[in-house]
Amino acid sequence: MSSESLAASGPQVPVVLVNMPFGPLQTPSMGLSLLKPALKAAGIESHVFYFHLRFAQQFGVSLYTAISGNYSGVTDLTGDWLFSHALYEAKPDDTQRYLSTVMRRRRPDQELGWAELEGYIAELLIARVGISAFVDECVEAILQTGARVVGFTSVYQQNVAALAVAQRLKRRRPELLTVFGGANFEGITGREQFERFPFIDVVFSGESEQRFPWVVERLLRGERLGKLVGVLAREHLAGGPSFPGSGDTMLREMDRLPVPDFSDFFTQWAEARLEGAPKPVVPFETSRGCWWGQKQHCTFCGLNGESMAYRSKSPERALSEFIQVTEAHPGCQVVVVDNILDMKYFKSFIPALGARSNPVDIFYEVKANLTHEQVRLLRAARVMELQPGIESLSDQVLRLMRKGVTGMQNLQLMKWCKEYGINVLWSVLWGFPGEEPGEYARMTELVPLVTHLAPPIAGISILLERFSPNFNEAQARGFKNVRPAPAYSFIYDLPESALHNMAYFFSYEYEDGRNVPSYVQTLNKRIWEWKAEYSTSALYSLDKGDHLRIVDRRKVAPSPSLILQGAERWALLACDAVTSVQALKERYQEQDPLAQGWDPLETVLASLVEAKLVLTDGKHYLGLPVAVTQDPLAAPVPFMDALGEPVPSAA
């Protein structure tokens, strides 16, 4: 796509909204897709430029997805670094120092080979040569629309690309007004950038769907803005000093949001014809904030910024919007952008989706304490992928995180998801001050027992994120020498104090001097073995009424096939969910075990633990086999059992 065709793709409009690299390639911006209809309701036409698609077309889909997927590391901020010399054109070239200090550093939790890394670096250096011309093309396309107001969204690695375009826009057309918002401009981060970059005219901190059209109307009419909570504006626009930019900007009634308009994205996606790109997905929002975070903020989480309060759409509105956007974009997976599923939806929205025989696959983030029936309801609604925030299989580490679940609950959810064919996305987090090194040895011993369940994507050292309790209470929580991650100093030509106010990721040391790599390296190795074994590992149970058949394809299996009868069959079925010893004893007595000649419960449970079919923490028990049932929603079992009989499953 030439600069001429890029420019021609934008209509004549008073407002342009811009999505720069490096958000997810196949996903439209939810923020901009809400602002467009909000502007239209106020009688203002706008156009959304998805320049990230242009980048992928020019520099390659594989490079784009590597950068946006944090291929080299989350805190490397490679996307921002790539555009830094377009923002600071006179900045000395410190490429080699960035590569050696940031990208080539060795991390014990990263399995990126040197050859792969060097190939990636070579691609980045080639692309960097063309970045300035790319920025100029974006500027030209915007100017051709005749727009008077240009709004930029900035999340994670979009920041420097957006700043570079805004700076050159103001050089070309000083009277044009630039507006910034998004996670990179919340709170103090927005104020610092407003003060450091004079080419930014207006900054929105926090949620802006209601305020943005009001501000744009006045900017287009040449009126002064006056005082508005959560907005910073230049003095000539505000009619006085810059606004304080603080206060409550949350939207209380989620049903007041417009239905997002993704049309510009899908038009530009079709025009781009990105070879090798994943299929586009539709973002969908049912709530904001986090109901668990309101009660107990997970210590490592910096999401939601200053807007933790949980709000959700009415089930009726959520269903209506779901139908509208999926019918407009048929065949696309729906990715729910919420931080957590509203548990009330299990009585309304989720069953309503299931009742529609919904043909669209859905991704949702949930808390891991779901019941078996709730997992079944999700599967009926075609929620085929979950991110349950598992993070660890250690109760002690989970308590440090303030997750509100146990390791056995996490495994329970993974087992039930396997039963229904729901993919589980999770990673192991380590490096929390106060964690006991012995917990990682225990998890290492646990892994061979659960290789039939979804493995973690990776093991990762915790990030110190702005807005998280770990950052806000760093010293009290055992961190010291907290400073911006090294990449920021190579990206921005600013003093340390400014970088501290702008950064989202921070480097740190431990007050107690702990050496995390020394006690997690064995578990890290075992995680990669788990990933390799998962496709051939299996542990299934099939209840035949008078006996329970077990098929065990784990490497640690004492036997590939077992038949359990009597007390052992009963006990394994009774441990499908995490169950306390006391509850098991009470239910066991109801079976009249003496009359049936059953062994004492302790003996029965010990035999199942010995057979590696049941897991215990001494107070609770959990059966590990995945149940094979006649439930039409259950996942198909891809093999015959050890005795040659087809294992029933529903395709």
C-alpha cells in the first residue's frame, strides 16, 4: 500500500482516531470503536485509522506479531524502542547499548534461543531504517482527511509511535489539535507526558466515552473548555491553567455505552490482505473493573489503574450487543476484554448464550473457583477458551498473591475444562517476597502427576507494575531499589524523575537478597517437559456403574489401565471436586461401608494416592482423572481404552 493509497483510504472528516502499532494485530481497538459511535451520537463524523495493519503489511506479519506478542520480553518495550528515533530525531544512536543491555540479557525464565533472538534483532534493525518514512506516511494520510482534531489511543507499546506521529502532525499543521488517552495516560503518567511533550493539546485520564464528545464539540467550535475532571488541556484551550486531571471519571451505568463500531477496522483489514495473519477477532465488553480486586487486590496486578470499581452491563444489554456484533462480523471469535466474569451472568447471560446454540467461539477471563456446573454452562455457551488467573499451584504463594483460591482449586478447574474441551491459558508466576523456596520443589514433584492437564504457557518472574499493591507498597512488601525498567532510558530522552512518572514496568531488588533463579530453575525445566509431554499424556475415568475403568498414559502411571470397584470406585468419584476429609468421612458412613466389607476410608484414600489417582494436601482430596461421560457437551476422547473398547464421547 503506497502513501497515496493510504491517504486516499480516509474520508473528509473533522475528527480522526488513530491506532498505531503495537496492539494485537487481528483485533480492533475497543476504545476507539466506542468513541466513534459516541461522536456520531453528538453529530460528529470521524474515521479510525488502523495504521498497525499498514505496519504489518510493510514490515511483515511475523515481525509485527513477534513485537506485539512480546517475543523478546514484556519489559523490553521493543515496539516503543523501534519508533524512538522518529520521536527524538537528534538522539545519539545507542542501538548497540539497547541490544546488549536490554534484549540480549539472559533471563532464567526465558526459553529463547540465541539464534532465534539474533534473527529477530536483525529483522528489527532492518525495519528501524524505514520507521521515519512510515511515520510520514501516517501523517500524510491524516492530513489528507482535513481533520481538525486527532485522537490517539495509547496502550503499552503504542506510545512512542503515537507521539512521533502527533509531533510531526503539529509541525505540518500547528492549528490541528492532538488528543491522547488510554492506559499510558492514566493519572501521573498522563500529566508527565502532557508536561514533557508540548505537541499534545489535550490528555484524557481514565474512562472518556462520555467526556470525549463534549470536549471535541467545543474544540471544533473554538470554545474554551473550562474545568473538566480527568482532563488536561493547554491554557489557550482551557481558558486558564491546565486542569488538575484527577477525580472520578468512571462510567457508572455500563448500559449507557454505545455499541462499538468496528467497521473501519474490518474495511482496512480486507484492504490490507495480510498474508499469514491470524483470523480477525471481535472484542466484546460486558464489565469494567474487578469485583475480586475490590475485595482483595491481587498484589502483582496493575490492571484497571485507578478504576477498580466493578460495573457490568445488564444481561439484556449484553445479549443484545453480542447478537448485534456477531451478526455484523460472522465467523469471528469473540474475545471478551473484561478482567473477570460477572458471576451473576451464570443465572442470565451465559445460559441465554447457550440457549441460542451460539456458533461463535468465546474467550473469557474468570476467577478459578468455578463449579463443575458453571464450567458446563460456559461450554454450552461456546466459551472455548478461559484465562482463569491460575498463576501458581502453591497455596503459600497464592496467599502472598491474595488470589483467594488454592492450588487444588486451580487443578480442579483445569480438570473440568479438559472434560469439556475448554482451553485454559495460564502461566506460573514466581519471585514474590516471602515465598518459600521449598514450595517450588513441591510443585516440581507435582508436575508429573498432572501432565494430562493444560500446561502453563511459561514460568515468569513477576513484573513490578504501576498501580499494583507491590508497586504502591514496594518497601513494605520487600522490594528495594525500585526504578523504571532499563528499556525506558533507551526510548525516552528524559531525566530519571520523568521516566519514573511515565513508566509502567519497574526493575527491583529484594530486601532479603533472595536469589529466585536458584530455586525455580528445576521447576522451569519441568514446565517445558510438561509442555512437551502434554499431547501424549492422558488420564481418563469411565464409570460403568459397577466398576470404574481408568486409562492412564502419564509417564508416572503405575499401570496403563485399572479397574476400580467398591470403596475405591466410590472414593474416586467422591473426589471429583476438592473435598475435605470430614466431608468424605460423613458421606462414606452413609454408604454403610462395614456391611459392604469396605476397608476404612483412610486405607482407601491412601491406596488412591499411592496409585497417583488422587491428590491430597492432608486436609483435602482431589481426584485427578478426567471423567468420560455421555454428556453431549463433553470433549471427545481421542483414543481407544487399554481393553480395546471405544471410549464414549460426543463429537
